[in-house]
Amino acid sequence: MPDDSTATAPAASEAASDAAGTVLERADALAAHSEEPGRLTRRFATPALARAGDLVLGWMRDAGMTAGRDAIGNVAGRWAPPGLPAGAPTLLLGSHLDTVRDAGRYDGALGVLVALAVVEGVRRRSGGPPFAIEVLGFADEEGVRYGTAYLGSSVVAGTFDRSALDRRDADGIAMADAIAASGGDQAAFDAARRDPADLLGYVEVHIEQGPVLEAEDLPVGVVTGIAGQTRCEVVFAGVAGHAGTVPMALRRDALAGAAEWIGAVEARGRAVDGLVATVGEATVAPGASNVIPGRVALSLDVRHLDDAVREAAVAELRARAEEIVAARGLGAAFTEVQATPAVACSPGLTRALEAAVDDTGVRVARLPSGAGHDAAVMARICDVAMLFVRCAGGVSHNPAEAVAAADVAVAIDVVRRLVDTLARAR
Ligand code: GLV
Ligand code: MN
Ligand code: MN
């Protein structure tokens, strides 16, 4: 077992340090591909995502990988050592290439680029592993465009919910049409599913998105599990009217009701240990300063490591919305868009990852993930393990996201060592 008393030893190999420099340059190059001038926004099935994917495909081919897109637009590159027997398994490495609005450049992209760096290192050595390595860059993890996360990995895992194809984005474009317009093929989703029997596991490197590693002065940490999440759409319906003429007692103000409920969401999150509850989007209609709001559409995102706690919170918030609209003479529609259970990382693969961290001389820290990751979906078809990389101030979903090259080098070293360990074990 790894020794928890080992001092932090951040010096990675020279090869990994060079590779880390390339990873950071590539992250900058990817960040240039955005839907919006002056800030990074790269949602599912957009031309910006396609351009970023093209860059990654080019780097994959330069690294000797066979590369292409699958039916939903995930990019995938495959490298097999010369002479690998048919039927040998595949180790999957990767993360996502989509972003939130006004994003940082490392959430998702770092895991794809570190995976690529690992393959570039492994293929230079003689005597490759007795398995193939595939690098995946998922087309949607954030769920920003359609309010439903993990579209990319759910096709790979065979868990894609086809009812989502009818969902519309803010411009009224149906998901099915966006997929077709970006070159995808929903009829081929089933064929894009990976066969669990072929897979050795899925390993994802990701920025921590929290402050723990920085506080512990550690470059990397091993993830124990990923919190479950529920995403909902909640609509408050009132009656639009004249802001100057309708007396306060006679109003049915949808925004006033929504505001009361948002306060309840925050209070519930604060009251339960480990629970987080967020209203991140609000659309007010008709939306004029002299009109009483007639309709408010909100998003709700609730997370906890214990599924029962999360589900109880969602039920309580639904009941609270019903109480508020009853008291105010409003209507409400509460729709659960997506619920993803909490996932524990796989013990065997995670132990191997811990040993690889220990091998680099870095003290092994274990921490849970409050953020969602593609590994939560990939766990449906194979073993999963995740490595977090320290990020400055724990900041993410923010253009201020930053990582240190030295920490990225440690992550590359760790995953290369993990590949070696897995190779020896076969
Ligand atoms: C993705 O970053 C999420 O956790 O929502
Ligand atoms: Mn992410
Ligand atoms: Mn994210």
C-alpha cells in the first residue's frame, strides 16, 4: 500500500516535464476555439467544438494513432503496440472537450491532453504494453446546451436516453437536428457503444476544481468517488401585468415566487452536510422593467455523495415549490431532466493508480469529487479511476482556471507508471 507519510516530491521526469509544456501549449491552442469572441464557450455540437476536435484529431494522428469521430461527435484515437494480438483489451484514457460558458481552459481539455501525452511517451519506448490505448475527447460532459450532461460518454457506455433528442436549446434547435448538422448520426449510437469485454478500464485526469490539494501542498490526488447529481427545470407561472397599475395584493408575480423558492434552495443546501443545491439559470418573461413577471424558468442542480440524501432534497424542494405557488396563486411545473447516481471509483484500478502516485514520490491523498465527470458514466461498462491535478485557488468554471506545468508533469508521470503497472499485471 502507498505510504501516507511520504513527503511531497514534485519533481517529475524530464520527459514528463517536456510533455507538460506541450500539454499547456495545446490547452492554449484549444482555448482559441470558442463560440464567443473574447471568452471561451464551447458547447456540444457547435462549430467551435468541431474545430477543437479537429486539432485533437491532428495531434492524435501525429502521435501514430488511428483517429476519428464517433456517431455523437466524440473524438477517439487508438494506438496499439506493433504485433499486439487480436482480441487484446483496450485501456481508455480521456475526458471532455466541451466547456461551460466563459470557461477556463483546463476543465476537460487537460484530461484529453494528458492522455495524449501518455500515449506519446509510451509509444516511444520499446516493448509496448499487452493492450491498446485509446484516448477519448467527449463531445458533451457539461450539459450546457441541452441541460442534460454526459451526452458523449453515454453513447460510449450505451446509456444514452433517446428522449433527450427532442430537447431544444435556447435558440429552439432540437438536439437531434444539432447532432445531424454537426455530422453525427443518431441511428449509429447503438453501434458506437463499447463492448465491456474489450475494456481494461477508463482512467480520467481532471483538474480538482476545489481547494484540497492546494491546501495539502500536493500536485495530484486520487479520487475515491463522484457525487450523484440531479438536474431539473422548474417553471413558475403567474400573470404578466402593468407594474404601475396592479396593486401589490392583486399580483401573481412569477419572479417573486421564484425568488422565495431560490431562498429555500439555498437554505436546504446549507442545512445538510455535504449537500450542494444551485439555481444557475433564470429566464424571466416577458422581461421588462415595467411589467410584472408572468413566467420564470429556472434550472436546479442538486448533488451529494449519498443518493438518498440527494433524492430527499429534490423531493423536499419540489414540495416547497408547490407550497409557494399554492400560497401565491401561481402555477408550477417541476421536471426532473436527469439523475445520475453517485459512483465509487473501482477499488483495483484505484489501488494501481495510488501505487503509481506513490512511485513518483508524492504522498497519496484520496478525495471525493463534488463535480461530475465522464468516469461516472463509464463506470457502467468498465472499471474507472480518476486522478485530480491541483488547480490555482480551487477555481474552475471560470476563466481564471490555472494549473502549474510541474503538477501536469507529475500527472503524466503517474499515468505512464500506471500503464506500466497494468502491463506487468497482464
Ligand atoms: C461539470 O463540471 C459538472 O460537475 O457539472
Ligand atoms: Mn469537467
Ligand atoms: Mn466542468
